[in-house]
Amino acid sequence: MHANISGVVSFQVDMKDTDLYKEDWIGLRALDESGRLVLGSVPGQHMHFTLQWLLDNVVHPYLRGPAAIGDVATARA
């Protein structure tokens, strides 16, 4: 349990204890069980990151392919 500065109490639940993971709604458990799930951390609060951080730590290392960001128009041509 955690109380933030405004006094709001929140609970942190382990990913593997959520229905989303256990029932494999989006393939997260399958990805984990196959050894392809990469977990990382972001400095700051939940979902508070810059676009540059997202590009450097997610898009470029894991999602960049033939139609990379900025190359979409070229890929469609």
C-alpha cells in the first residue's frame, strides 16, 4: 500500500497477479513464457516519460523496422 502526497492510497499489484496476465488477454503471459518479455523501468512517476525517452528506449530498440517513425511516407511510396 502506498499513500501519495495528496493522501490518496493506492495498491501496487504484481503484473503476474493481474487477470490481464493470468488470462493472457493480450499475449503478455505467452510473451513472458517464451522468454521474449523485456521489463524495464522509467525514472519518475507511472507513465511520466518524454517522447525522446520513449523513442530511445522502446521504439528504436524494439519497434524500428522497414516503416520506422519518420519513414512511413517513404514506406508507402
